[in-house]
Amino acid sequence: MAGSSDHSHDCEFVLQTSGLSKRFGQVKAISDLDLAVRRGEVYGFIGPNGSGKTTTIGMCLGLMHPTSGSVRVFGQKVTPRDTRALRGVGSLMGTPGMVPSMSGRKNLRLLARMRPEIDAERVEEVLDFVGLTQAAGRRVKGYSLGMRQRLGLGAALLHRPELLILDEPTNGLDPAGMREIRELLRRLADDGVTVFLSTHLLHEVEQVCDRVTMLAKGRQVAQGPVANLLSGGETVRVRLAEIALAANSLNSLSGVTAVRPKGQWLEIEGVSSKTVVVHLVRHGLVPEEVTNGRADLESVFLNLTGEGEGADIGDGGGAQLFPDTPVLVDSAA
Amino acid sequence: MFVNVLRAQQTKTLASGVLWVELAALAAITALLVTLTNTMTELKADAPVTLAGQMNEMLQHAGTSTMGHVLAVVLAGAVMAQEYNWRSLHLWLSQGVSRTTLLWTKLVSLIVPVALFFVVTAAVTAAVAGGFLYVEHGSIGPVAGELVDLLRTAGLGAYGVLPFAALALLLAVTGRSMLVAVGGGLALTMMGEMLFVQIMGMIGGRALDLVAYLPGSLVPGLLGMEIEAYQPLEPGAAAAVIAMYTGLFMVAATLIFRRQDLHD
């Protein structure tokens, strides 16, 4: 899939931002964002709506001027005045910019006119790849949102990019369509395409991404491999009679980031179930039942941003959630 | 890159619905004007009795009257503003096309549609006037020998329309909306120039010479026409001023476009 570009991109990081910031008047949309996306990985960029994901992507694609900081693609600086490095990039940002009165096929052919190396066969191949062969002759104004997203993805793939930057690509898709896109992204990654995926659907990231950056209110709150984030977010549930006593005792245990009483149960985060049991027994408290719940990315994210119900991230902020993992956390968040 | 982007822009501009509506309207208006010229006694008295003469008159009319200017403003303003609405600008720019290339190819891609205005004018005039002349005189007069003159009139007329296309692009980039681009362009073209001419007429004397430098007054100079109200510029000077206006509007549009943040 990848590799037909005439760029010689040998650098390890295909997309990098350094101290990237964007201000709209008094509003600071993005603050000191440092990203480093490695070649061949599927990189998740997650955050709630309004957290600054699209603004960041706008700057990465040379559509917006950073207030400070820089963007590098394949090692080359990208600014709105110099976007040459983007010729090896495919992107989908919001609703794809197609000509509504033209058919899907004609829209792709129009884009292909800009690149002589793309032939009619490639257009058909891409239409087939995104599942639009049947509807390719219809005008885009009659397409559903999901079909437009697929066409946008097709446009992004047309020139066999080495880096794919996608902003909410599953918007408007039904669950089956979402799954298809996820599978498609993994297939692209297997073919060597680097994928930078922005989304607020954490479930999506958990399933396809190798590493993630979490964004909240324009600030980077965590960055690292998905597996590390999830293992750091393990939740231990203990049922016992002396809830209050046990909660007090566990709060003093090193590594514990949150202790939440829930009825007859206590939920403990930050340490393993074995550590909890040993600690309780040492203090004369015998658990009647212990379960070990692996946190999903959503609960990790909510804990980090303090947006979850009953979230308790302690004095050290999100950092304490991942004490043993090589995760970069912005302590100012 | 410029040529490749131009090819894509040309395809897009020629597929624009606005262009085909304009061409249809132009054909209808031309047919009406030619019919009136050949049927109304007062107009008929001054009308040329050859097809070439009538075609030349209609081509001059398309280039010098507000009709050609309005068509250029509407087309350029609409196609550029639509790029913002459809977000196709985002798509193209994010594929590494430079903003300067995008804007200038847009202007160049408008040359063929503007030329089509004159082709349609010539074709409709030929069909309608040819019919009337043949019925009345049994001949349409010599055309082949007049072809160079007709092409010259059409070519210079099309060239004279360029500042209006550039102005509409500037307004579209500044306002990012069809209303600003088309509305503002039409207001400046139809009312702004007229107001300026009236004010200069009231002042009189040397002030009236300035009228010859208005974008709308340049094509008569280019075609070497005689105008009662003012003294048109010499053809060379008129051509230079047309290039200057086009360049100025495009440079201003480019500077604004390069500074813009393109977000939803």
C-alpha cells in the first residue's frame, strides 16, 4: 500500500510536534504539545470534544498557524506557507471536502489529476477498498454521512500515503461500518502505513492503537503505549465487613491512587490484588471476596482528567496512576 | 505541481453549475438582443448588415458592458466561495498544494470559462443574426476575412474581464462567503464604478481623465473604441493597467489567504 511516494523519509518519527501551542484571542486551545509518532504504528490521539484535537490536526496539516512551537512531518517542518512534506500524507479531517455535484468516482478522479502517477485503475482499487464501488457513480450530495466518510478515506489513500492523519474517521458510521474502518486501519498499519487517529471514542483506540496521547482542555495529560495505560489502571474490588476501617488502612498503602467504597465493596486503584490482600490481612482485616478488574481506557482517561464520577487522582494528579510504567504525564494537567 | 493543480482546477471550474447557468443566460440574452437589433426599426437602422459586423458588435458589447464583468464576478466569486463551503480547500491544501498555487491556478482556470462567454456570444449571434440577414438580404456577407478581427475582439474582451475575476477572488478569500464575494463584487462593478464616473463628471476637467483608469473603462481603450464621456487609454496602456489591477487584486488575495487559519 505505502511506499510509492518519491520522498526519501528515513527518520524514525514521521510526525513530531514540539511545544505546539495555539491561542484564539484569550482562549488557549493547545498548550505545549509534544507528539512523536513512530513509523508504522497506529497512534491514538484522544480527548473529549473541544479538547483541541482538530486544532492540533489543523496545524499538522498546515491549515492553521501555530501560535508557537513547530510541526515536523518526515523530519521536514510544516507550516501553512510550506506544506511540501504533506505530499506523502493522506488525511481526513471532519466532513471530507468533496464537490457535491460530482459523483464519488469523479471526485477521486479530480484529485488524481493533481498526481500523474495515479491512474484510473488506482481510483477503482480505492473505491473497492472503501466499499463504494456500487455507489461510485452517484452524486456525492446524495451520499449518507458514512458514505462521505468512506469517500474521504478513499481520497486520503489515493496516492498511497506513508502517513495517514485521520480526525474522527468513524463519525456517522454504524457499528458495522466502524468495525470495518478499524479493520481497515489495522490492515493499513500491517502494510506499513503509519496512522495518526484522532477520536473521542476510546473503545476505538483501545482496539486499534499501539500508543496514545490523551488531551484534555488543550493539554497533554498522558502519553504512552495503550497496554501500559491499561495495566496502570487496574482496579481491585474487595468485599468485606469493615469497609470504613479497610478504606482508612488502604489509603495509607503506598501506590494506592484511589479508594472508593461502593456498598459492601471497596474499589482500589494503583496496586495489585495481591498487595491489597496482604495489606488487609496484616491489619487483621479478612476479605470475603476479591475481584480484579482491568480498567478500560475510558476509566483511565476519566481518572486522568478528573471528569469521572468519584474520580480521585490524588495529590500527584494523573502521574500516580502509572507509577511503574514509562508514561509521560504532564504534571500541570 | 502548478500544471497538475491547474488541470484539476480546470476540471472543477468547467463542472461548475454556476458556469453553465451563466452560459445559458448569456445565450438567451444575446439571442434577445440580436433579435431586437434585427427587428426593431430604430435599432435596425444602425445595425451592421453583415454577420461579421453584428458578431463584432456583440463581442464588443460582451467585453465592454457590465454583462461580461457581472458574469466574471459571479463565476469567480461562486467557485472560490464554494471551496470554503465544501471544505475542498482543506483537502487540497492538506495534500501539500501551496496556497499561492491554489489561488493562482484558480484565476488561470477561469480563463477558459471567460473565453466561453465570448464563444457563446459569437455562436448565438452567428445563428440568430445569420438567420435574419439571410432571410432579409439573401446573404450573410463575408465572414472568413473578418475572423482575425473577431478573434482579436473576443480575446481582448476576455483579457479585460480578468480584473473582475481577480476582484471576486479577493472578496471571496476575504469574506469566505458567496454573499460577500458575489454581492460585494457586483456592488463594486455595477454601482461603485457608476458612482465614481458621476462624481468625476460633476467635478469635471482633469478629474474626468481618471475615469479611463477604472477597470470597466479599460476594454474600450484596449479595443481602440471612441467614447463620448471620456478619452479611453491607448491600447498598450490599457493592457498594462488591466494587468496591474489583476496583479494587485491577486497579490492582496494571496497575502490574505496565506495568513488565514482554515478551521470549521
